[in-house]
Amino acid sequence: MSATTAEQAGRRVEEVLDRLAEHGDAEASAAAEEVVRVLMEFYGSGLARVVDLLGRPAGGPPADPLGPLLADELVASLLNLHGLHPEDAPTRIDRALSALSQPVENAGFDAATGVLSLRVAASSGCGCPSTEESVRQAAVDALACFAPEVTGVELQSAAPREPAPLQIGTRPALAGADGRSSAAAS
């Protein structure tokens, strides 16, 4: 993969935009210019974040200079977009899931289909479908940046917990005015 200089990239973008304008389709030309603007803002935000994350430590460089970059959604998505992310898919999936407010367990990822199975932790609230859907959607959103190869998320409910046994005992004897139990007073 040869590196493209900023000058070369700028020239190529201008050429493509000029060709679109030459064909007389003003709507297509305007849409292409908007795509370029959006991509430039996206890459500019990502690069600004890289500079910010690398310049953030006050006491010198971080022990793992890539750590903050790999944990950042925007930078991670840029690295994934270009196939540059140094972590494998299972590591990136775990990173995304660890950021969720609701604990879930990775029940398996099928790389062939792109489907990730998750098991909801037993303490996930009432078990309502709306609660489970919000957990699934939060996982989908987190995985979009960190593990785009996950194209579907299936949620498995946790096994129902056995109810705690109810302890029934005898009622303690009531104490009389003298502090002795009523049974001992007789």
C-alpha cells in the first residue's frame, strides 16, 4: 500500500469533483462535495483526537501509548476502517462489551456470519423485552466502532435463578415486664 501525500489526495479529489461537474449533474456534484466535507470532518476529528490523547499525560508518556488510542471510539473506528487496528476481533469485542453499563457475557462470535451471541447477566432488571432490547442496542452501538465485523447481536437471557429458600422458624417467646419470657414466668 503506497502512501498518498496530501497534495496527491487533494488533486485527485478536485479531479473527481471536476469530472462530476462536467457531466452537468449539479445534484450529484453537490452530493459528492458534501461527502468530501463529511469525510474531511471525520478524519480531522480523528486526527485531533489522536493528538489530544497522545498529548494528555501530564507526567510523561503513558506506559502504553496505544492504550488510550485503542480505547477511543473515533480513533478505533478509523483504525478498523483502514485495517490498521492492532488488536484481534475477540479483544476488540471484549473492549466494547466492557464499556457497557449493563454487564453481558460473550457467549460466542461466529466470524462466518458476523453474529455475536451475548448472555445477559442475571442481575439485568425485570427481564422485560424493552430492557433486553436496550442492552442489545447498547452492545450494537459499542461494537460498531470497536468491532465492525460484528454484523448482528443475539441476546440470550440468563438462566432463571432459583428462588432463595424461605426460612420458617418458631416465633420467639414474648418477654414480660420483668424481662423474662412469658413461658418461663409460669
